[in-house]
Amino acid sequence: MSRFEGTDSDDQPLGKSERRGFEINQLLDQIRETADKLQRDEATRGDLKLLSRSLKELRYAFKVFTPYRDKRKVTIFGSARTREEHPNYQAAIVFAEKMATAGWLVITGAGGGIMEAGHRGAGRAAAMGLNIMLPFEQSANPVIHGDEKLVNMKYFFTRKLMFVKECDAVVCLPGGFGTLDEAFEVLTLVQTGKRDLFPIVLLDAPGGTYWQKLDAFIRDPLHADALISPEDFALYKVTDQVDEAVREVEQFYKVYHSMRYVRKQLVIRTKEPVSSQLLAEIQREFQDILSEGEFEVRDALPQEDEPALAEMSRLVFTFNRRNIGRLRMLIDCINAGSIEPASRDFGLSD
């Protein structure tokens, strides 16, 4: 057995910190090996520039975000063109202010419009920014400009990766092509399991219909033509009330804390154990999302290496990795302490 497989040179089992050190070194070696292969493959200057700049951007972004990874963060998307007097701008301010008051950090694209509104509501201390450098819009908004929590990025794809990787919720206000692109990318990543579940809220100002119209399109033709599943409607919420958006985000983390896979098993960490009664109801209601076995309430698995979460209870099961909407409904039931959220029809009964 090699050192990377869990022993030292004297065949003594490695501790968790030593194992993690070896794994990190192995990953760094893989990065160096990939760089050597690029040279061997005679990669073009343009390809190398793209890879080099992307790696630099992500390295710096990781550095900026690392000190804040123990705090919940909400990403706000929306138009850079929305003016200060517009109701959407005001809704963004109020939402961000409420989230900052609750202890959350607010991430935006650091530009004007809805992005500036989000930072204004949160205040500089609770604001984080991922600015995109464009020929016609390069400067960050005055709230976040010059702050250590601001990252300036050249590429949309690295910026979008950071938006989704580092947040615990996404709230979209009305916007143009960019906002729609961000909203649908987030939905796609969650729907396909490429990103762990989190709340996705499509927020209008009171009386607004922007997201209602999009929701109508999703229902017909997307759902009507069987291009999405009924449970996919559990992945997002449409509202024109700021307080409802805040509740949707906070309720998601009422009991649920986080999830991770350990080999074939999905481990859901909870702030309090799932009761025996609720567990029995989950066994009956959610058999369809199991690929084998049943649901179990357990302590931390030996393979988990996050000491800060060790005392939390776990709901452990072999998820089929397909019914993500149903998984979101399961989390809703855990947070509610009842099986009732699983019975919602999302307005599809008509």
C-alpha cells in the first residue's frame, strides 16, 4: 500500500491531517503534470493564456473567499441597468439589508443597478463582489470599490463558478440576458446534481410579473411537453414579497445544515436528529429516491473529516442521484418536521 493509500513508510496508518496533506500534494502534482503535458502537446499561446489567466483568477478568488467560508452567503443576480428609483432596486436593498442583519454576507457582481442595490442594503462590511471587467463597464460600484472582499475577473465562466461555488442561496431579481443566463445555469447545476441543493428564489418587487411570466413559460411548454419533471418546481420559488424570499432562504437552513457524499451514500447533516416518527414517514414517502437500502439516522461517518460538524446528526441513505427535486422536498420535510411539504402539487393539479 502506498503512502497515498493511507500508511507511512513504516506501515503505520496515517492520521487525518497527514492523509489530507498527502492528498493535497497529490492534487498539486496533478496540476503540475497537466502543465507539463500542455508543453508536450505544444499548446498554442492563446490556449495557454486562457488557462494561465483562469488559474490566476480562481487562485486569487479562493484566497479572498477562504476567510469567510464559515459564514452563510447569498448571491444576488439582477440587471446592471436598473435605476435607483425603480421598485426592483428598492426590493434588492431591503432584501440584502434583512439578510445582512441575519448575519449573512451578500455576494453580487459588484456593478451598478441591482448589484449596487444589494451591496447598499448589505453595507460594505457584509458585501462581497465578483466584478467582471468589460470594455464599457469596468469599475465596481462605490460600496464595494477598493474593498478586500472584491475580486475583479476577466472571464464570465470563472466568475460564474465563484458565484455558485461560494454561496448558500441564490436570489434573482429581474434582468436581461446575463441574469437569465445566471438563473438558468444555477437551476441546471442544481437539477443535475452538479451543485448541492440550496434555495433559489426568483424575486420581483411587489406587484411585479417578470418571474411569473418566466414561470408560465416553464410550465407550458417545458412541463407540458414533459421536458422537465413535476418535482423540478421544488427547486425554485417565485415571489414578489421580500419577506417571503427571506423566509424561503432561512427556512432551508432551519434544521438542514449541509450534505456530502461518502462513497455511494448521501449524508445529510442536521442540526437536530430526525425524529423516529418522521423517519418512519420518510421511509414510506421517499422510497422512490433510494437506489438500495433505507434511510438511517446516524452519527458522523468515519470517512467524514470535518470536525466542526462532528456533533451533528446525520440522515444517511443511498440516493439514486436522479430525483433532485424530490431530494429538495425531503429537505423541506426535515425542516418542517413533517411529511406535509412532500404533498405539494406546485400548482400543477389544474
